[in-house]
Amino acid sequence: MKKIALLGSTGSIGTQTLQVIKDNKNLYKVQSLVAFSNVEILSSQAKEFGADYFATILNDGIACLEKAVDGADLVVVATRGMVALKAVLKALKQGKTVALANKETLVCGGEIVKEYLNKYSGKIYTVDSEHSAIWQCLEGNKKSHVKRIVLTASGGAFRNFSVEQLKTAKAQDALKHPTWDMGSKITIDSATMMNKGLEIIEASYLFDIPQEKIDVVIHPQSIVHSMVEYEDGSVMAQMSNPDMRLPIQYALSYPNRIKSNVSQLDLIGKKLEFYALDSNKFKCMQLCRKAFEMGGLYPAVLNAANDICVEEYLNDKIGFFDIPNVIEKVLQNYEINEQMTVDGLFTIDRKVKEYTKKLINGEITIV
């Protein structure tokens, strides 16, 4: 029986992970649970699943994330931000498997994580639906034969909005995602296409593929979760109904496939549409490519600036196009003095967030 540590148990991915575990009680044992602050739900989860250890980051500090890793075979990371980075590195150092649903770990700390993967026996299995699709499409094939990876995007709530409509689009409109039920931060990232840009960086680290070989297409139905095109012209696509329990289960059960309660895909009467991305409307994705190309700590700078921009957009303090405009200014003007270390990442995250807030509030003037 596989012992599971679940970091971020009360969020969307966390609760769906527990549902997968509940459906397969004979395969998994919940070893530990960590939430950010929701003690009531956490306590209920711990009681239902018989967790040996449970804690909240708010009350017990981020050290509880590292403590939760002890005794587990597989660590599911469903937290927001870089808060779980040290726990991920500890798990990899101990030779454990990390089921990663968190983007910031690789976007910001990808170089450090890669060092640990090369040095120790730990593994990372992706829980993201798009990356899970790529992972499955690469199975049994040589990476050297890959021509390109195609990430699919639903397009978010604003996919049919004109530039003029986007100028006045509010956060409450963006939160009405047409396909997925997600938290507010990632739903806004989906609307700006920042989410897809971050996934390009993730995919490059996960599969050791240069970003030049990673493309994005809009696919409103969210049935094709991603594709891999090979040198001979063959294209492998992974399809299913949009349900996060499937990539979660695949990461937990790999290399086995087990029966799931996800509804069966029926393509009869359905249509699969694919459209090019309008980069004039969605500038965030190109900013991700730019930050990744700049290298070093710049992806962490981009991520921190975006966190603040999304926060301010949710509070109706800035507009939709202010998000990429502010992020671009931060990338161009913030001076990096930190080193690529775990402490350096946490420091730059804090400093860039402070810098971005001051920029938005007009406390910093950029000529």
C-alpha cells in the first residue's frame, strides 16, 4: 500500500486527490495532510482518512511541509506559490516520488530541482492535465524523435472577447471558466494565458525539450489535453473528458492504469476545434517565453510580479491589460542581486512582490 503525503489538501487539487484515494482505499494510505489555514476542513479530512500527521502552514509554519514528507512513499504537491519548494527537494533527496500539481516549483526553481533529479534517485510525476497528456504521449517513444509538443488551451473565459471588450473586462467575468472548476488565481491566469506560458516553462523542464519546440493552440472543448508530433509526421494526442481526477490518478498509480470513476468519453456528436492564439490579446504567454529565455531568476521575477497583478486585478485595482504591461515593466527594470539558491528564490519573490506593489501604486516611476 502506497503511503501518501498531501500538501495542500483543502484546495481544488487536494480535495480531488482525496477523492481518488477514497475510490482506491486498497491502494493508498494517507500518511500526512497539510493545508494553508482551513483547520476545520483539514481536521475533518484527517479524521476521515486516518492521517498520522496533519498541520496548517498558518499555525505551524512552512516547516510542517517538510515534516509531512517523512514516512511517505509519494508526495502530492498541490500548494500555491513556492512554499513547498524545500519539501519537494527533501522528498527528491530521500528518493521519493513527487506528484507535482504546483507550477511555481519548476517555473521558479526548475534549475535547482533539475540538479536534485540528476543527483538523487527521486522522481517527479506531473499532475497537470496538459503535462500528463504529454507524458502519456511520450511513453514508448524516443525523445530524439519528437518534432514538437503542442499544449492545448481552453482559452479561458475571455477567449471570444475583442480587444475593446478586454479593456473593461472585470475579474468576476474571468472567474466564469467555461470548462474547468479551479481556484481564483489559476482561473485568472487561464484568462490571461499566463497559465499556458508557465506550462511552456514547466514542459521544458519536465521533458527536457527546448521551448522553441513547444507550441500552444486554443481548443475550446478541452478534450484533447495536449499532443506530441514526431519527426515522421505522426501526432499522438491524449483525450478524455475534462476531469482532474484522471491526471491525479495517473500520477498516483503509474506505471499502472487502474479503473476510475471519471465519465467515459463519447465523441459521437461532438466537435473538436483548434484555433491559433491571438498574441495581441494575450501577451502574458510571450512574456513567459521572454523570461525563460533571459534565464536565471527572471522566471521567478515574472511569477512574483504576476502574483501581485492577479491579486490587484481580483480586487478591481487594475485592468486586464495592466497585468502584462506591469509584468513587462518589472522584467525590464527590476535589478537582480540574488543568487540561484532556495533562499535566493524566496528573497527575490518577496522583493519583487514589494516592487510590483509600489509600481502599481505609483510609488516607483519608470521613465
